[in-house]
Amino acid sequence: MRRAGFFILIAVLLLAIALASLWTALAFFYRLPLPETGRIAVAALFALFGLAMLIALFTRLRWRATGVFAVVFAGVLVWWASIAPPRDGDFVPEDARQVTGVIEGDRLTLSNMRNFTWRSKTEFDESWEKRSYDLSKLKTVDLFMSYWAGPEMAHTIVSFGFEGGEQIAWSIEARYRLGGEYSPVADAFKTDTLIIIAADERDLIGLRTNVRGEDVHLYRLNVPANHARAFLAGYVADANALAAEPQFYNSITTNCTTAILRILRLVGASVPTDWRLLVNGYLAGYLYDQKRVDTRLPLEELIERSRISERAKVFGVGPGFSEEIRRGLPDPNK
């Protein structure tokens, strides 16, 4: 038994040191304030250091090596914790401003709401607006899922609808600097900050359907009125907090889906843990099981009928866009 326990301990130490060494090498590569060659060199040196510690586990120096590695890694964690998200930066135009909001009674006022007119991925007319909404007229909550890299992952956008046809679309994204680009690995290592965007659907959704050519699905949700209002208030509170104190985006722990789930749980909604919350391309199935979408149809038919990209392209991004992309969609509230 003692011998078996010893081998289990060594196996655990091997795994822990290997993972910590890999994580540290990547952290050095992405976050050290050095030219690329310098970052590569430091990352490689630490990887060799980790390898030496792994080899030492099979010698009489195993406990001394474990102690040395623990002290060094503790220093790495102190350095990592000291990296704070920047308050300012040369952000791309569409991420230049963080929306903020004020709720006074039934009146919601949003500042820096985005309403760009996109002609291509790089050509657009920039517009930031201040808009007000009557929360007593809040009626619907919808979920957009935009597939841009296969069926496993999608970008999620929540839109709140009011009497009269007004919609507020909310997107939680990485906030890119000029010249930056999406990298799920880099964004797990404090590369980009987080931004919450509130926008007109012709901007936020039209960009994905008509300009980027992504496969966008729209699901009408079954959300009680009191939960819808609390859900929207959660977005406003998070946006205000982010404007006051920047936060890093993390492709694993703080992304477009995990942030939505956090808001839902804060307002008291039941969100059972499920693997589809991580592999969010399959989120429609999760919502179907939770009866948050129209379950009168088979799931496969619901998914197919929820595609809106083609009708958006045919209609164009103009007045009536929000109404057109919803025309005939399955609706659990009807």
C-alpha cells in the first residue's frame, strides 16, 4: 500500500509540474513585455526548467526539486496577479466605447449605444447614440447564435424587444486593439479586455448575416416578464461595472456565454450545469431540454427554421430588419 501511494504521489506531481510548466511557458510567451524573440526564449527556458524538475522526480532530489518548483511557480503566480487590465487603448472603432446605462423607475437610458452602418468588414459609418426605453413595455427576449467556425462554437447575442418593435441587442466580446485578432489561446492569457456592446440589431446582427456571412440562428425564448426585466438590468449593471473597472476577456472562463449565465444566475434563474454550456454551438439543444424554446417542434426542425442569414441577405439591412428576421419563427409564447 505504501509503495502504491508513493507511485500515485509521483504521478500527481508529474502531472501538476507538467501542466504548470506548460501554462507558465504560454503565459510568458503571451504576456512578458519583451519582443517576440525574447518571449520565445524565456518561455523555452522555463519549459526546460520544468523538464528538469520532471526528471528530478525520478532521482533522490525529487523533494528538493518539488520545493524549488513550488517556490518558482508561486513567484510566477504573484507576477500573473499583478497584471491589471488597461483602462485605455487604441481599440478598433467598433470597440471604442463601452455602453453605460441608467434605470430610473421604468425608464432605461443607454449612452454609447452602437449603431454602425456596415458596407464591408472594414468600411462603415460610425454612430454612437443615446437612447431611452420604457421598461414597462419590455415584452420579449431572444437569443442569436452566430456560427463562424464550425458547429461546435457560436457567438451568442441576447436581444430584448419592446412594444412598437424596438430591440436592444447585447453582445459580450473581446475588446480588440488595432491590429489585434481573435485567438482562443491568446485570450486565455490576459491578451484582450472584455467589452459589453448594446447595439441596434441592424448593426450587431446585420454585420454577421450580411457582411461576414456567418450562419446566424434566432431563437425566441420563453422568459417570464419579471425575469426579462431583471435579465436586462443585469446587463446594464455589468456594463456599468465594466466601464468603471476593466476586466480581462478569457476564452474559457469569461466569454459571451459564461457571462450570460452569470447574469441569469444572479437574477435567480435556474441554469443547470451542462456540457453544452461550454461547447455552446449545441446550446439550442440545452434550451430545448429546459423548455426555453418552442418544443412543439422536433429539435432538428426548430434549428433549421431558426436560420435567418439568407432572409437577412435578401431583405437587406434597413428599416424593418428586426421584424423581417423574426417573421414566421417558432415562438414558445404564442
